Amino acid sequence: MRAMAVTAPGQPLEALELPDPVRGDGQALLRVRCCGVCRTDLHVADGELELPRLPIVPGHQIVAEVVESAGRFAPGDRVGVPWLGWTCGECRFCRSGRENLCDRARFTGLDLDGGYAELAVADERFCFPIPAAFPDLQAAPLLCAGLIGLRALRLAGEGERLGLYGFGASAHIVLQVARHRGWRVFAFTKAGDSDSQAFARELGAEWAGDALAPGPEELDAAIIFAPAGELVPAALRASAKGATVVCAGIHMSDIPSFPYEILWGERTVRSVANLTRADGEEFLALAPEVPVKTEVTPYPLARANDALDDLRAGRMRGAAVLVVDEREPPAPGRPAG
Ligand SMILES: [Zn+2]
Ligand SMILES: [Zn+2]
């Protein structure tokens, strides 16, 4: 099969011909239709996460067609494969409803080969049927940007005014869910990034502006998607007493020291890690209800490096998606099976 893989950290992905994957116990063999590009893929490619082996096929927002199933699906069913690829089911985190923190979790596109390839295998218990309302390309960003975004929004707590720091794939979905839940949304971007600011306003943000300066009103909660540690004290300074600041990325540059007074007043800083299957089920039921509209920029699989470069440079609106199966155009409204 054709794949784009990390072969050396910090280097561009390499086009490889790899042996077709073989389905193990409980796994489905999948023909990948498309795969969303996540900032985490950039951290994998750059070697900012510890890499368990090389080469690694990245990609954990896989929209695929089932070729062979272990029993849960029928051939031809459309499924999504997220970041959480396997958990032990035995550790204290798994046993307390926190499988996202499993000590032995295996992640798609890092520990397990992902969707930057024509074929993939995945544990069926961790795959999701995809709502029929979403064509393939529009569905892909739901599978990480969307469902981890929802987890971040839940951890942000209750309030009226939500700040989103970094306006990429995840923020453009979370904004829609947050508006649906009654939040007023303020978008914080790099100073002068008028494209992202305009995009946020189009989607319903009531204000968009410079991330390093406070907004027009104090925030009750903030979610930081950009991997920039200096945003943590910036978000605390922009926040009201009792606010929660959620760091939603898997990697962030060091957080600079800050005076205690900006944390005082029962402000909280926390991270959000991974997802549980319950998060995925909740989000995929909610997305058609909102309804979430994802804006995607498609790239052919062979141009995965361009997609990663554009993501790194912030040169895209919404989410990048790699189109892997180009035999036929995606069929809108295809039943999830
Ligand atoms: Zn992701
Ligand atoms: Zn576990």
C-alpha cells in the first residue's frame, strides 16, 4: 500500500510502499477514504513527542470503509478511527471511566499506524459509525478536532464568555458547539491575523483580536489550542475570578513564570488529554444536531507535507484533510451502515 510516513523526526514525511496491514484479533481491515490532519501529526513529524518506532504512519482522523470486520461491522460500512486506538481496560484509570488516561493506552498514528495510507487496521471497539449527514471530507475533522474539542469545552465548565486561543481546526468546531450551548465566544489569534479573525466572526464569534492582550470583556473560561506557552498567562490575565483555562494540545512550549495574583481568585489552569469512547459517542450524536459545519481544505495523500507545512504556517481556514481514495468522489449522505 501507498503511505506517507515519518522516517526521521524533523524531516518531511516520506512516500513509502508498505506491506498491506494484516488484521489481528478484534480488528477491522479498513480502506482509508480520507484522513484529517491534526496539529498532533505535526508534533509527531517534528519528533516533539516520543516516537515508539520508525517509520510511523501518522493520522488519527480516519474516515474509512470496512473491508473485513471482526464482527461489529459489515463490509462496506463507513467508520471513523480516532486518536484513542486501544486501552488496557484494567488499570485504575480504565476502571474509573477515565480510559483517556490509561497507563498503557495506544494511540492511532503514533503507537499504531494511522490513516496517511491506503489501508489501516483498527480495534473495532474504538471505531465510531459516522453520522450520515456528514460527507467523508467534512466528517474527518470531527474525529479529533471535534471530539477532543468537546471534551475541552466540558472541562472549561460553566459560564457566559468563552475565549478560544488559536483559531484552527478545533476552534472552528468548538465555536459552533459553544454557541449552540449559549456561550458568547471571543476568538484570540496572532496579532494582525485578519483572515482567522474574519473567519471566527463569520462563525459567530462576537469579537476577534490579539491573543496577547485582554479582550473587551473578562472571560469565564478559555481554551488554548495553539502550542504557545505564553498564552497561559495571557489567558489568565484575560479571565475573570473563578475562570478555568484549558490547555487542549498534546504539546506546548514552556509556560513562562507569572505572578500569583493572576491565578488568585480561584482561577484554574488545566490540560485536557485524549478522549474516551463516551466523548466520541456524545460528540458524534451532537454534531448533526448543532449542526456543526466543518470547513476543510483537501490535499491528495502525496501532498501530505504541503498540508503539514500549511498547518504549521497557519495558512488555512478550518481543517486540512488528506484525500486517500480518489477512485470516486465522496458520496454525500451515504448511510453509516
Ligand atoms: Zn488530533
Ligand atoms: Zn488502562
